[in-house]
Amino acid sequence: MAKTSSMHIRIEPEVKKEVERILSNLGMTSAEAINIYLRQIILNSGIPFEIKQPQFSNEMLEAIKEAEEIEKHPEKHKSFETVEEFMEDLHNEIQN
């Protein structure tokens, strides 16, 4: 067996949890996935995928703006605890 070396990384707990959940479903550990990734860097002489800023459609950008506005001023927007509450409000709006 080849000698091994340790690598210590810092990641957000939520990211770690989600990655471990996904990798578990794939039948591998984080260490195995990281080893695959590092070997791909060697094989590709660089990052093995394109890194770029995501491009959003105008519709998505408008939705993001709307969500930010709702977050800033929740008092100006209706909210519901359940689907039933929402459906009742929707029914009342249609009736009026």
C-alpha cells in the first residue's frame, strides 16, 4: 500500500453535511471523492471542470430581486403558515 499524507481543509458545516449525504448515496466517502478530484487535477493539469460565474436569465434576475425585496420588507407581503391558509386566501381573493 502506498504511503499517505494528510490534508486538512475548512468548509462550512452545511456544505460538509450535504456533500457527505450525496457521497454516501453514491457509496463513497469524502476522502475517496477528494482523492478522485486530486487525481483528475493531475490528469488534466488543472481543475477538471470549467469554473465560471453563473449566468441567470432575466426572469431569474427579476425573481432574485423580488425575493430580496420580500426579505427586506416582509411586512409588505403576505405570508402563510400552511398551504390551506394560502388556498383560503386565494379563494377569498377570487371571490372579491
